[in-house]
Amino acid sequence: MGIIRSSFSFILGTVCGVYVAQNYDVPNIRKVADSALLTAKAYEEKYRKSKKRSNNDD
């Protein structure tokens, strides 16, 4: 009885997740994360401060 009670929320979440994935148009998380990463990189390159060179550098 203990294993069923302790894993009930995990099983319920899995079943609900499978139902939602099959019946609704859920976006691909990997594609969303990749596009956010590319946007962040472009933003960083656009607004990055330029490196100052000192007179001691050769």
C-alpha cells in the first residue's frame, strides 16, 4: 500500500501528461529553448561592451 500511495501523484501526472500531449497541440520544448537561446546570444552580441585596449598590450 505504501508504494501506491507514494507514487500516486507521479502516476496521475504521467497519465494527464500523456492525455494532453495526444489531444492538444503542445509545442516542442527543445525548439522553444533553442530559439530563446539564439535570441539571447543575438541580444548579447548586439549590446556587448567593446573591449578597451590599454597601452601596455602588444
